[in-house]
Amino acid sequence: MVYCLLLLSSVVIILLCIKICILKKSAREISAQFSDRLKDDTNNLIYISSSDSDMKHLAENLNDELKDMRKKQLQYEYGNTELKNAITNVSHDIRTPLTAIAGNLYMIGKTDDISEIRTYVNAIEERTETMKQLTEELLRYSIIISDENKPQTEDIFVNQLLAESISSFYPVLTEKGITPSIHLTDARIVRNVSRSELARVFSNLLNNAVKYSDGDLEITLSDTGKITFSNTAKELSTVEVEQLFDRFYTVETAHHSTGLGLSIARTLVERMGGTITANYDDGRLTIIIIL
């Protein structure tokens, strides 16, 4: 009996020693790989040779943390690059009217001709208005992204709100030689959203059409509630279209803009639980909203 107990104890001890060795090996594997993953710019995960469930669970948890850390690192690097580009773009947008204002003020000081002075003053007023629009756009964007409060929602008759938005923009569109082609479904499209935010989205998209359209604009609201803004924009490229929703991104044809209009629209649409995308095919830009 004693012999059996001793034999059993020896077997248990041997098994425990084997178990400890396996765990130590797994710990060394995890330690070495974890250190490498932190140092190297890689998406490789931690793998262990052991089949021990606890060690595998530990490796899986560390892999999840590594994935999350890598994601945050990429977001930080992208945000840092985006911020640098934003500073460059905004600085350029502000410097241009400032330079013009300074030039016109200099010319005013060089002449006594009233008609010339009036011309320079009018140019200064135009550039000042440009700077006002730029700063207001920046302010609106900062307010929107910093507002963490859930907006008040209500059942909105989308057909009516879209029609009102188009109507209010009609003078601006016609001034640019754009006569919109409007196709709104007779079906009553109702969505529980923020009226002010949806109106802001429509306003930004109409303003975008003013900047990028080559002279046409087609607006459609389908029976399913899909909203599309489509216009010819041959000056755009596929790469530029992919970046239209990026913060502070502008293309050369977009004058007097920080490039925040579509970024604001995306933020608001996603806040309302919808999606907004852009397609570019055969020189035609189409922006699609689904709420």
C-alpha cells in the first residue's frame, strides 16, 4: 500500500514538473514575443507551443491588447499627419486673404484717387468676408465634434425638409448657373432624427455642389429613403473623392473653404445612425445618404 502511494506521488510529482516546465516554456515564449511585438512595427501576434488552456487564454488576451494598441497607434499617426496637413491648409487659406488685404491697404496708402481707393476697399471687404466664412466654419466644426450630448430627435418628414433646403439654396445655385434636377418620391419618408442636424447636412451638400459642380446637379429621394446628390465634376480625381470626407481636405477648385463641410456632414449623419458615401464614375460625383 505504501509502495503504491509512493509510486502515485512520484507520478504526480513528475507530471507537475512536466507541467511547470511547459508553463515556463510558454511564459518565456510569451515574454520574448511580447517584447518583439512592442519594438517592431508589425501585425504579427503571439503564438505558443503549449496547449495549456490558461496560457492560451493569456496569449489571446495579450493579442487582443496588441491589436487595440496597434489600432490606437495607427489612429495617432494618422491624426498627427492629418493635423499637420490641416495646419498647412488652414494657414494657406487664411494667409491668402490676409496677403491680399495687406496689398490693398498698401495701395490705398499710395493713391489719393477716390475711385481707386473704393476699388481697394471693396477688395478688402471681399477678402474679409472670406476670412469670416473660414473662421465660422472652423468654429462650427469645433462645436460639433466637442458636443457629446445626444441631440433631440423627432419624426422628420424628410421630403419636406429636403425641399425646403433646396429652395433656400436656389438663389446661390442659379447664381452659379446651376439649375437642379429634383426627383423626390411621393412616398412619405419619415425618420426620427435631429431636424437641425439633418438640415445642416443638406446645406453642406448643396454648398459642396456649388463648389464642385460643372453646372449641373441632380437630387433624388427614393421610395426607400435613399438620398443622392449627383453632379458632373470632371476636375476631381478618384483619389480626391476618396478624401472628400477627411477633415480639412480641400481640392484646388474649392475656394474659400477649410474642407470641413463634408466632414461635418459625415459626423452628423453617423451621429444619426446613418451612412454617407461618395462615388465617382465617368466624371460624375455622387454622394449617397442612407438614414
